[in-house]
Amino acid sequence: MSSILIQGGTVVNADRAFQADVLTQDGKIVAVGENLTAPAGATVVDAGGQYVMPGGIDPHTHMQLPFMGTTTMDNFYTGTAAGLAGGNTTIIDFVIPNPQQPILEAYNTWRGWAEKSASDYSFHVAITWWDETVRRDMGTLVQQEGVNSFKHFMAYKNAIMCDDETLVNSFKRCLELGAMPTVHAENGELVYLLQKQVAEMGIMGPEGHPLSRPPMVEGEAANRAIAIADVLNVPIYVVHVSCIEAAEAIARARARGQRVYGEVLAGHLVIDDSVYRHPDFATAAAHVMSPPFRPKGNQEFLWRGLQSGNLHTTATDHCTFCAAQKAAGKDDFSKIPNGCGGVEERLAVIWDAGVNTGRLTPSEFVAITSANTAKLFNIYPQKGSVSVGADADLVVWDPSGTKTLSAKTQHSKGDFNIFEGRTVKGIPSHTVSQGALVFVQGDLRAVQGKGRYIKRAPFSANFAAAKLRAETLAPTAVVR
């Protein structure tokens, strides 16, 4: 494998920024320092006036997802290739078993689909039902397959929704195994009821979607999941936090000293709920995702959460359905497949709306787009760090480069871009994945099947201590 020397840039890690060259060899970073010399045959990249950062890690994508009677447009190759074009070098996708389906069977299916990935990838595994076989297979996934996080949908009644019994059993098993429980926090019973009520009012278009999933529906579920995790003394990660109510629930718990972590989608930071009232059905339906886009006032609260450290990661929930697929809900908003794209645009949108406005420093940008995810899911500093020994997954970032985002120029196979027409300042000039240049000044060089499955070790020592503490405190918790 050839070497790459990135010269003259400013290295930006989550803790600091400094002038240095970066040398990669055989897929690893082998030197970081000033005035490095290129070995014979090395490719030299001039990063003068640019930043050299760890490649983005998107902790929430859905490639090739079968959902609501159809399958997303992007498979693992096209989706990860689009990610590389945007400076994203790793995804964590989701295995979602059908109710009663063995979770190992579903995992093996997703592993097969993902073999075509162009970038590195890993998996969260959803727990959609419960019995002793699920408990057993969770152990196999953690101990043999390198899965250290399990997803719980508190929404989608009569499909993949977890009841409280399943949450309790699975959270407890996560604690035993040293795995992180994650939750999609929406009260599925309330959504089911409100969907019926909105329909009874004669509201059947996309504007009914946010009405059936108001912020308190998310806030209630976040509070409930956090409370269950608190009782069981297990950390918890809340995905796609979209509103003040859920963000406040996380902040309150963290103020009490509870280990709660929050993820924000790039779209929720810059797009508001007015999109659902667009007169064109296709445009409004293209924005249907859950949780929905919120009234504008929620955006600043989410930014403050990222600034304060109460929210930790940024993602996309990349889940692309085309106009023909969305048209399944033409006469009933509850039948519109939920999902939007964004894996290619995430870094540029957050840089432009975050760093360029003074909301974030470049190091804070690296933390919320890469390093924090690597730390929370136990792949740091292999990922998320420009340091000797780390994977050579890098993005050379041109802070003065501009681009107008559009479905016409995106690499995703979706036919809509939720950031359509937005001009961003700050874009990748080069992306390096596994020590190879895969994106160079607009030229995408993604290779199908080049991506590797990344195993993530359990948090054994930390979780064992928490479990012991919980067992020690348990007898005194009952007051008679």
C-alpha cells in the first residue's frame, strides 16, 4: 500500500489544533510532525491553508433498509461512497430484526449486504422483541462479533416498538455485557393515538406528520428511557434528539451525574417544520422522518446542547426514499416512508452553520462529528484522531471552498436533497480512507467492497464497576 504525505496543513483534533504534516503508510498514520520527508513513491497532498482532521464518523445511518413495505434507494456501496465524498470515512448502521426473528439471523443478513461498502462500517443491533434466545444472542454479538450497542425503538407500534418490559430486560442485559443501550425516543402509543385523531380531523397530507408527533411525545419517551437506565445504573445514548423537551431531559439527568449521551441530526440543526406545509406534496413528503423537523426555536437549543457538552454527537439518519416510494402516503401521511438523506452533506452543513457562525471551534467540530462517537462506541483512538497508530482515515478541509448542495450533484441515489439550494462555505478537498485517496477535488474514487467491518469491544471494566455498585446499593434502596 502506498504512502501519503499531507503537507502544510493545520491538524485539528478534538483537544487542540496545531501545524503539522501527516504521513500515512499501510493504512495507518505513522508520523505527525513538522517538516516531514516523503518516502520514495509517496503521494504528496498540499494542505496549505487547509485543516487536516479525522474522517467523519456517522453513528446513525440506514443503508439498504427494508422499511414500511419498501427498501431505501442507497445500498451500502452507494451510501458509503456518498459519505466519502463528504469527508465521512466510517458509518455505524443498524441491524433491525423483524419481531420474532432471531437477532443473529438478522445480523448475518446485514453483514452480507454491507460487504459492498466503500468505507469502514459497524453496526448497532436493534432489540425488537424479547425472550431467552434474544438474551443469549446479545451475548454472542458482544463477545464474538464486536457489537457493543443495542437500539430500542420506542415508536412504531405494531411493528418494531419495544414495550417497557423489553426495555428493562435489554437494558439489564446491556449492563451485564458492557454494551451501550440506545433509544429512539418517541412514545409509540401516543403517536398511534394522535395519528388517528389527526386523520379524524381530515388532515391527511404531510402536514399531519408533525402534528401526530409533537415534541412532548419525544420528551416523555426520553424521560422514561433515562429513568429506566438510572434505576438499572446503565449508561444510555438517545439518538436524533430533535426538541427542547428531550434535550432538557438529557441535561437534567447529566446534572444529576447520570451517564446520558445525546445525538443530533444535521437536519434538525438547520431545517424547521415549515417544510411540511410546502404546497408541493413531493417536497413536503420528502421531509417526512421521525422525529419530524421542529419549530425553529428548537434549533438554537440543540446548538447550545452541543456547545455545553450535554449533546455529544451529530449524525444524519441517512435513509433515502425516492418520490415514488414516498407517494405511498399520498392520501395518508402515516403511510409515507420515514427517512431523509444527508450522509454526504453532514460535515459541510455543520461546519458552515456551526464553525462559520462562531457556535463551534474547529476542535469542537471534530469532537461532535468524529471523536465523541469513536469514544462513546469504543473505537478511539483507532478512529476519530489524527495521531500515530490511528487508522489513516482523514479529511483535508478547505475552509474557503464553497458548494451549493443539490440533488442534481449529490452522490446519493436519492432523488431529493433536504439541504437543496443551501450554499456552504467549508468543504472537503481530499478524503483518505484506509490510507488511500478516495476523494480528490471533486473526483470520487470509491471502491465497492473496500470497506471493513469494524469490531467494537465492550466496556468491560467500566460497566463491571457500575454493575457492582448497583448490586451494592440495591439492598439499601428499599425503605420500610
